[in-house]
Amino acid sequence: MSKITLKETQNPSILKFEFDDFITQNESFEFKNIDEASNSPLAQQLFYLPFVKTVYISGNFIAIEKYNIVEWEDVKDAVVEQMESFVSNGGVIITPSENKTKKQPITVYGETTPNPAALKFVVSRMLTKNAIEFKNIDDTVASPLAKELFKFPYVKEVFMDENYISITKYEVNDWQEITLELRSFIKLYIENGGTVLDESLIAASVEQEAVKTENFDKLDVTSQQIINILEEYVKPAVQADGGNIAFESYDEATKTAKVILQGACSGCPSSTFTLKSGIENMLKNMLNDDDIKVEAVNA
């Protein structure tokens, strides 16, 4: 049976229900009522719940916007149970589209990040299940979209994860001068069927992640504990800010943990403060060791 994971969004009225695998291929759907959801038996069933306002289906998730008559805390478990039961009993989430070439409208909006040089562009569609960073145009073999973005003279770095793109700019332009141009370009590029990421070309990075997972059991206990803390407590917060953090190494002799910062976190003026006052203190407290230090490999 498909396992569903809950994930909060920037909008407290919208909750994401993530599946283990993609449930749509290169298509996104937005249903405002039961009549619009004629090609989604699951969405139609969800609309029988009185608090369901809008249902979004894209990539590997279903997002539900609720009316304010209930709190998610009171109903989310029941929704998960209903979805899992529906799927396990052979229910159809989305019926195959008769017109695969039909243009699918999307929305794109910009969100500020703690890094004044980086802006997060949130897309109403799943883009990738694997975080990937592009430092320059030579790195963009796997992403035609990133390659096109680097053709804008003010684009310095591009980072993609889940349903957003973080763009780091050079100082030559202010965000107010370029945000609309970038947002419009991303929206039209995706709506017109442009390839965001060629998953087959990032297979190597996915395999590397698998190797890291396999090697986890070979690491010392402290390294394992640090990885678990970063994954559970730190990564969700930095992802919300348009960035990513990854464990690099831990030196028992110097008690130094090295991490990699990506996206909006890379080069952020507040990253040093975050590392020292946030992550380092968290590790000290949770591991009960005041000598632990945290360094960023690319800070």
C-alpha cells in the first residue's frame, strides 16, 4: 500500500500529501469543485469532505486547501486514512488524459529568502524529487531550464528542489528590476512544455545519494547522529528558505562537523550566524558535547 507523508506549506490552509512515487507524469491539475474533478475519482471523493476547498494534484503529491471551519490538526489523519484506503482498494487517482499536448497553466510566485542575493520561485507543479545545484552554465547538462536561466546576465547560481527554483543573482541588478522578467520566463517555459530536468542525466547524483545511504551504517555513531539531526530538524527549515544542507564529514579528533550549503543558503550573509548560533548549538545540546564545532565547506 502506498505510504503518504504529510508536509506543511507556506500557506497554513494548504497541506501536501506526498506519495512514495509520482502519481502524474508531466501534468498538474487544480480542481475547485466536484464537477471540475470529473477525471479524478479521488478528488471527487475528497470534495465530499465539507472543509475541502481546492484539490491540487501534481508530481508525487496531492495538496488540499481547506476552508477555515476546521484545523488541519483535527482532520489530517482522517484524510490520510481515506486516501490510503482509496488507493489500496484500487481507486483511480487520475484518469489518463486524452490530450497529452494540452497546455497546462501553472502559477509561479517569488518568495524572499534570508539571503538578499537569492530569491525562491515557487511553482504550482512538482519539478524534481532530487535537490540539484548549478554553479554555472557548464553544469547544466541535466537541466535545459537552468541553461536558459544562465543566459540572463544577472543570474549567478540556480538551485532546484521539489516545486521551487532558487536563483542567486549578481549585485548588478536589484530584485525589483528583474523578478517579473524571471517569473514570467519560468512560467512560460514550463507551460510551453520546456524540459526542466532530464532525470536520466542526474542518475549519477541519485546513485551517489544511494551510496551515501549504504555507507551510513559504516559511519561512526556521532556522524550518524549528526546526519539524523540535520535531516530531521535542520533540512526542512533551510528548504523552506530556498536552500539545502548536506553532511560532508565529522572529525572525531577536532570534533568538527563539516556541512555543504546549497541554494539560497550558499553565500548567505546570515549563514555563519545560522551555523554557529543555530546548528552548532543544536548539536552541542542534542549530543551533550560542548566541544562540537560546525563548519561550512563552501561558506
